[in-house]
Amino acid sequence: MLSKVPYHISIYFFFLLTFIFLTGCGRNGSTDNKLVGKWEHKEPTSGIVVMLEFTQNKIRFSAEGVDPAETSYTYVDEETIKVKNPDSGTEVVTSYTISGEKLTIAFSGEDKVVFTRVK
């Protein structure tokens, strides 16, 4: 899947998948899920557009040059989500914030990626 993608994009894709596998759904059964919808990020060095689409309990990832991926997610709290790795079944936890139409996801504590809501 990643063999056609340049190395730096493969690393970027890895971090995005890590985020996907960390994302959450339905706070204790609540339907107030601000993540629901489509979000996009344009990778600054390559120009590749990365899309995340959240439903109430699933995340779909897509980007040029890679096969789309889908997994489930759950909320840990108001700023933390847990994403299930569809291959291994393990769950990864990451933090996020939403401000207006911007979704910021923190990878490895330091690396942050900003997505914009698609209308």
C-alpha cells in the first residue's frame, strides 16, 4: 500500500494512521460528537490532501496514493480519544482540540496536525 508513496509521506501516513487508531466516539452514549463530519489537511511539503471522515463510531482515512482505511473510535474525555487499530486490535490514545472549524490532533505529544472541516 505504501510502496508507491515517498518515504516522508509514508512517515506522515504512519502518524495519521496512529491518530486514526486513537480517535473516539459517543461520550458515554452522548450524541454530542463534534468530530462527526469530514476534515482535511494539506501536507505542506508534498501538497497531498489527507481526509478524515468521522461518523458516530467510525473514522475513514483517505489520501492520494494510499488505500482508504476505516476503524472504530471512542471518547476518553472531552479532549482525548481512543482509536482501534483494525489490524492488531490494540487501541491508541491521543489528544485533540476543536476550535471553530479547526481540528488539531497531537501526535506523540509534540507533533500536531491541523485539519479544517469540509462543508
